[in-house]
Amino acid sequence: MGDNHYRRYLDLRARTHPGEPVPTEAEYWRMRHAATEANPQSRCC
């Protein structure tokens, strides 16, 4: 689970924000978890 999320994020960033700095994988996951905590939604588990 989640093994391709960062790769997909990099692909999206390259298309939508070419040439801009890209967060490291660790930074990406910190941002993702912070966003989830700030905006909780229903979850199955």
C-alpha cells in the first residue's frame, strides 16, 4: 500500500510544476500525513 504514491506525485509535479524544487520522499510523506490529520475524512480501517 502506498508504494507508488511518491512516484505518481513526482510525475504530477513534473507535469504541473516543471523546474521547481521537489520534496524528498520523507518530506512528501510528512506533508501527506499532516494534510490527513488537518482534514480527516472517513476511513475504512
